[in-house]
Amino acid sequence: MFVDSVDPDIAPSGTLLGLLQRGRGDGTLHALAAPRTEALAALRQCVLHDPRRDWQLEHRSLYYARLQVELDAGLDAFEQHLFHPDDCPVDDGTSCADSGTETRTGLCLSVLGHLVGYGDEEALRLLRRYAAAGANWQWALDELAVRDDDEGLRPLGPAVLARFPHTPEGDTALAAAARDAFEPRPWRLWAEDPQRPRQAERLRRVREQGCFDRWQRQLSTPGPRPGWSVPEILDWAQDGYEAHPPQHREAPAARCLAAVAGPGDRPQLLAAARGLREGARAAAVRHLAERGDPAALDLIREAAADPCESVARSACASFGRMRSAAALDRARQWCAVPEGTLPAGLAAAAAEMLACCGGPADAEAVLHALRDTVRREGPDSDRLRPLVDGAGRLRIGCAAPVLRHVYRETASSQLRGRAAGALAATDPSFAAGFAVECLWDCEETTREVAAEHAATGDERVVERLRRLATDPAEEEGVQSAVRGRLSPDGGR
């Protein structure tokens, strides 16, 4: 009926490995019931080979750390992975992001960080050692910054600063590392360490130089300046498109146009929006759409069919940001035309607008788009996010089967969480079904939905709620929902 996930690195959803890779609550429950050797092998595979599609959006570290504690697993595999020869050299003070080091070791380091939070001394020693000698040292240092004490952080200063040679280039890299640190606490400790005055002096000097360099860059910016006219802004947007690699400047150009363009500039903006210069066209269309110009919707329709992919994509994105009554009416018209009449991107943007802003009368169009997207693109399509949210917002009961399919099969824990929220609004069986396993999910928002809806008739639910309420690593939103359910009048 629907296209399944085809990611070769993700195991089928019905296997233990597949459940753990997706971060599903059932993964933890099955791992605790499986033979320990099998569970440990699957857990190590996940931690050492990050299964996430986007590690910056999806969470797994706390999920895996909790299972690591439950299984009483050792850290030998972690140590071998972190200090493997594949860990790239760091003699220039960089984090080797371009070589994939962050992706290779980031999840492992984050799991270790949570284990430190649970009181694991071995994990703490391993993190300290890696921060001093490993390639992805900045990640390890950020984990330690929120969990280690001052006495543990201060001795790391000489090892970290030794990565940066005493040259102008080394000082520049050192200033950038200190400036870009997610957690500044270690750098502050090193800069104030009375036992190492030369270290403190070097950090003070490179910090001052970094501030001066940033001030100089701000003075010499090549971007728009006060006094620029509409043609100059459009030329700047076009110059970015023609650069190598191309720089998509339609967003900042549209903001600049909003500041300088007046009624008398409309003819040249309309001409640019129909012109042949791709960068200028995208900027003009976006500006006119944001200003609610009467011609904007027709211009978007024309630009969405442009052979230039960047122009078409920008036009569809401009339409997706509109929220006027006229745009909503046009979305209804576009969703009603025969299939294949509109460019695919514009048809998708119209359906997304109905999902975000439409009313009960638009439920059929949203349901059709949801089913069609899953059928054509599978359960991992980025287009599904607003459609899943829309099915829940409009309470489309007929969408429950396809939402359950997305929940089970998607490799994206973010999308699964959205599906869980939609199922809570559309599926009467959610409270006694998926909501129970969601209490063990890797995403905090999904656990929060589960804490609000899971039926307490299942004996596992109350016990899990109590554990979440006392877990120091649990997020406040989840614990707030849990406390509401555990209160005398909060049960169901």
C-alpha cells in the first residue's frame, strides 16, 4: 500500500536492531526481554554507528545511555571506538569536522556524558582522556563542561592549548575554538587559573585579538549598505547566484528591499520577478510575497514552473510562508486541480498550507496529500511533517491507519513524535497502544505526549511514570506532565 523506508543502514522496523536505531520505546522493552548478548550487540551497533538521519535534530544519547545502565554494559567497546586509528590527527587544533569525526564519535561521547550524569566514574575518566587526546575533543569538552567539577577540568587546559602552535595561525584557531565553544566554563577556568599564568596570559591575548579581528570584518562587510537602491540590491542578489559556489541571497535581499522599496519601485520589482536573472527574480518574488502584493500569487505560479531549480524552490517556499486569506483560497484552488497540472513543489506547498492553516472543510485535501506522499515518497519524506501535524490539528480520524504506518516505519524520531501527537488526536486506541511504548521513546516531546495520554491500566505505565519523575536526566516538560498524571486527580 505504501512505500517503505529504503535507507540501507537502517534495519527493518520489526527487528530489535531496527527498533533501537529508530529510538522507539519498544526497542528498550524488547532489548530488556531479549538475550543479553543480543541486546548488547544491537546497542553497540547503534552507539558506534550513529543511525540518525540528522544528528543535530534527533535525540538518541539519553535513550542509549538509559539502556546501557539497564543492561549493566561495560565501556570497552566505547574505548576501542574512540581511540581507534580512524580518529584523525589533531595537530592543527581543529575538530576534523570535514573528515566525519563528529559523526563518527559524537553520539558515543554524548552517551558517555549522560553516563557521567548517572554517576559512572569510568565514563568520566574516558571522557577526560579523550578530551585531552582525541580528535573530537571539543565535543568531549562540552560534555565535561556541564558535568565535571573544577578540579577535573583545570588539568585539561595544558593539553588542549598544546594543540595550537604559538604562531599567528595557531592563535587564530585558538581564539575561534574558545569563541565557538558550546560551553565556555572550561575556557574561563583556564583563563583564571592562578597556577598557570602563562596559559592565562595567552588566552587573554588571543581573545582580545579575536575581538579586534571580528570588528575589522564587520567594518569590511561586502553586503548591502545604507543608501543602496532597489537595483543595487537586486544586483547583489544576482551576484550571489553567479558566485562559485552559488550564494542564495534572496532572504537578506528581500529584507533589504522591505527597508528601501517604495510604491514607485513596484514596476521594476515586477519586471525583476518575471525577468531572466535568477537571483534577482527569487529576491523580487520573495519580497512581493512578503508584502502581500496583489500580483504575488500569479508570479509565484509562474516562477514555480521555471526550469531553474533554485528559482522554483524559492517561489514555493515564498508561498509556504504566506498566511493571507487570498493565499489560503489559492491553495484550495491549486489542491483541487487535476493531478499533474501544477509543478510538484507548488502542489506540495499548497497542501502544506491547508494542513497548517485550513479548516475542517480542507480535511479531505490534507488526507489525500498525506496518503499520496507516503505512497510516493515513503515514510521518511520531509514533506510529511506539516501534513502529519495537519492531520492531528484537523482531527482527521480516517488518517489514523497511515499515521500508524508512519509511526512504525519512519527512521526519523522527530517525524515519529509528530505522528504520535497526531495519533493522540485521531486514534482512540492510542492511549492503550503506542502511548505506552512512547514512555520509553528517545524524543522528549514524544515522552511528554505519552505522559499525558498513556492509559494507567497497564501496570508498566505507573512504574515508568514514577521512574521518569525521579530521573535527574529527564527534561522538565516531561516531568511536569508526569507530575500531573501522578497527582491524586491526574490519573485516568
